[in-house]
Amino acid sequence: MTDEKLIHVKLEYEEAVQSKKDILSLEMDLLKTIQTIKTYHKFRTEELQLKIKLHQKIKALMTEIRHLQKNLPELKIPQILKEDGIEEIIPKEKHHDDNIESQLKKIQAKLDSLGTNNF
């Protein structure tokens, strides 16, 4: 360090105090940020654990549903009801269709086929 030139900067007292306040304020903000991040990680870990538990419960529920479907008797529709077209009203499987427009058209077609078009 003897070969290097040292540079000294003179600060007024108020500037030095303000700089020290700014540094301490920045330190406080960083500590609060670290605290917030730790809290976030705690809640995120808890959320993931709850999601795992939910997934396990859904899996067990699906197993129970399959077991019930296997053991329960099938729905038998009488021949008279089959001829009248009521079979269409009781769908065997529900199709999940995210398109609202197509769902509205299907409902409208069913209403038209039943002759109760009130719209």
C-alpha cells in the first residue's frame, strides 16, 4: 500500500450522518426482505406438503370409486324407456368439454328435441 496513492474525500457532518442513515435503512430493508423470503419458503413448503396429501387422498378416493363401480350393479333401463329416447337423458359417461358455446348448443338441441324451446 505504500506505492499506491491514497485519495481522501471530505464529507460534511450532515452528509456523513445522512449516508450512515441510508446505509442503516438499506440494511433494515435487506433484513426485512430476507425475513419475507424465509416466510415465503415456509408457506411454500407447507403448500407443497398439503398438495401431496391432497393428491394422496384423491388417489385413494379414485381407488374407492373404482372399487364401488366394480361391485355395484349396472343400471338397467327398461325396454319401454329405451324406445322413448329417455336413454339419452341419462348419460353413461359425462364428457368434459371446456367449450361453453358447444355445451350451450348441445343443451339447446336437447331442448329442441324435447319440444320445450322457451328461448
